[in-house]
Amino acid sequence: MSSRKELIEKGKTVLGIEFGSTRIKAVLIDENHHSIASGDHEWENRLENGIWTYSLDDIWQGLRDSYQKLAFNVEESYGVTLKKIGAIGFSAMMHGYMAFDKNGELLVPFRTWRNGITGEASEALTEAFQYNIPQRWSIAHLYQAILNGEDHVKDIDFFTTLAGYIHWKLTGQKVLGIGDASGMFPIDPETKQYHAAMIQKFDLLVADKNYPWKLKDILPKILVAGENAGILTPEGAKLLDPSGNLEAGIPLCPPEGDAGTGMAATNSVAKRTGNVSAGTSVFAMVVLEKELKKVYPEIDLVTTPDGSLVGMVHANNCTSDLNAWVGLFREFAESFGMEVDMNQLFGTLYNKALEGDKDCGGLLSYGYLSGENITGVTEGRPLFVRSPESRFNLANFMRTHLYTSLGALKVGMDILLKEEHVQIDKILGHGGLFKTKGVGQGILAAAIDTPVSVMETAGEGGPWGMALLASYMLNKESDETLAHYLSEKVFAGNKGTSMDPDPEDVKGFETFIERYKKGIAIEKAALENLIV
């Protein structure tokens, strides 16, 4: 305890803060990369005028609250007022669109990754670049605004992601980590910069608009893991900590996306490794040995925080609908006067799923609270379907919702594994789906027919991964790679628990996914015909 107190007093700790979809979390780590304090803030996006968004007030109130709770945790646990920190890193959900004018004013409300409103732009840019440009990407949002004739486009001086915005306001630096930048615009793996030929193609596409900017001038500068990305300014310190206790001058590492922090948190930045982050949304990241042979709308090409090429399968929906059903069971229990421990409830229901039929007994579900690009569904309509012959019981019901939480992900992963024959030595799982020991892990192993490991640190998640990236910048040896730092300095001796796919589970999931793919037509019909 005294040694940690001394570390805090001397400013030898490192802070990572991540803006997730439903929670903003701050984590402070020591010299051994162990979490020693944390604070969080619950928040939720809202649908306004057809746009999923968070307000600037939401962003700053959430940041201050999570930091304030962390500082209180430090004071309560160690008797120290948090004033100095060795390094700080910010991360957030990737993609989306935040555009600013020359006065730094936000031109239109923040458009998050969750919006499926850029289909026309996505298709046009994918065709022009011969490179998959997903609807979530910042460049798709920008081009869609151009196609829509939106007036604000001419006034853009800078556009960025949520992490880039936070970092800019705290340091004055318009920069972005390469992993997050790869969700704005395609990256050239050789130069580790925006793809120059594609930048030129974009400028030619919009040349007739006579905008006063060129694309490269309004994009954030790219930095790779380990580089210094500026220092906390006096104004930034006040924004983060209005109490005035936090001192300016703290170095910041490049801001990253949640995909990059997930790779860091699971030691998945080396080639032939991968990780799956499963929560509100779900994404798989596989570090590739070479570029893919074809362009696939289901596969994003992004990078690790140090610039290696990654095949990313991102599904907008994962556990939200599943969580809603668990909430219904909680209400049921509470109606009988029972006190419900949510961890116990989740564990009980998840383990019940293991008793179900391998193919879920003929049940089918789509947990689509929002649109799903991989399966071509434009808006969310959660749907549960069964036939009179289906074996409808609690075990099959829960197994169905666990399977479908990975349904869209499996469609994309099958392309990487079965069509591109990508080789993976290990996949690591992290996020809420894996909290109940062995359940989510086994179901993921069945979905991708690959062994899945979960580390003891899996529950630490993105903010801890962001803190690791900040620690790497602060403490790396000369010429030490990120992969070496993570393997030798952070995860040495932590192999986690590995689970091989059960052949019967694999067979059952394949049967389920065929039913799932055929049933997409039902989901689309519900979208068109149900007035809800």
C-alpha cells in the first residue's frame, strides 16, 4: 500500500480513459501494469432526428465524472490527492463523424458509429477506391454529407473521431493514433500514413464542389504507438479536473479507438493473433500476414496501434437484446419479492444455455437494436421466432440469444477463415460476454471453430488497454516494439485459460447459422411491415 501511495505522490502512475458505448471508464495503473484505482460513468446514446448521437455536454460531464470518481477512489484508498500522473491516454469507440469549423465549433451533432445512414457514400467510395469503406467510417460520413448537399461541409476546418476530439481539447494537438485513424480513412501499411492515391481520388471526386479545403488538410495527423502526442495544457487540465488539483504538463500518448485498446488489452498485436471484443457491439480483430485477395463489404481493413494490417469484422449488435431479456427475468423475480444479484442471474441463465440443444432446438432470434451492415439490415428490429415444432424451453431460449449475439460476427469470420484461409494461432476473448466462466468462451470457440483463450485480465478491458499504450510510450526501451513490450513486460506468465471448440457445438452452430442466414428475409420483412 505504501509503495503505491509513493508512486501516486511522485506521479509514476499511468491513466487510461475510454469512452465506450454505455460507459466511460478511467483506470490508473502502477509500474507493474496493475489497476490500482478506477472510476466510471454510465451514459447512453440517443436517437435525435434519425441520428444516433451524444451531446458535447454528455461527453464532458461523463469525462469529468469518471475522472472525479477515480480521484476520489485514489484519495479514499491511499490518502493521496491525485495531482501528478506519468502519462495519460484517451480512447473511444471508433469511427463516426465530428466536424468543426475554424473557430473549433461543432458543425453538426456527433454522428456515432451506430448510424447506418451512409450507404450511398459507402458503396461509391468502395467502388472508387477498390477498398472496403464501411458505413461507420468517418470518410463515409463526410462523403454522404457531400452527396446530401449539406451546407456545413464548406465550413469544415477539421474532422476527427471522439478520441481525437477529446485529445485535441486537452492538448491542442490535432492528432490520432494510427489504429483509430484507420477507421477514418484507408491506411497504407508501408508508409503508415493515409493512402496517398486514395486521398487524391477523393479530392478529384469532390473537385467540382470547389470546397476551400483538401482532404489531407482537414484530417488529423497520424501517430503510431510509442510516439509522444503532446502534453496536457492548463486549459486541458481544468477541463478534465475542474477542482484544479491535476497539474498540467503531463505527456499524452496517441489517442486510440476501442479496437486498438482491445488488441493491447489481450496481447493481440502480433501477426497471426486475434481477439474478439463482445459487449454492446462485437468485433473480431485478426492481425494479417498479407493483404486479402478480394474486397469484402463484411471485412474492414484497419491497423494495430503500431500499424500492422488487421482484418476486422464489426457487428453493430451483440448483447443488448440478450441483456434486455435478462432484465425481464430480473423483473419477474422481483415481482415475487426476490432480491436479485445480477451477476448471479447472468451466470445462472448463461449456464442454463449449456443444457440446450446444440442447434438451439429450432429457435431463431435477431438481437438487432440497430441496423446490421453485415447482413444488410438498415434499422433495428429485435425479433424472436419459433415454429410449432421448435423445442421451446429456457435452455434453448438462452442458447439462441447467446448464439445470435455472435451471428453477424460469424458471417464475417467465415469469410476470413473459410474463403481467405487466414491462419490464426490464437484468439483471445474479452468483454461482457465472457464474464461467466466457460460459457461465452465455448460458444465463440464453436462459432469460429478455433480455440479461444480468456486471460485473467480480460475483465480489465479497453481503458486498461489504453493505459498500457500510455505506459509503453512512457517506459519502452529504445527500439522496443509494442508486441515485445506487451509480451515480455505486461503479459509474461499470463497465458489465460484456453478452450477448444467442441465438435458437436461446432456442428450445432453451423446448423443454427444456416437457419439464421435464411431467416434474414424475415427480419427485413419485420423492418418493412411492423409498425413499432
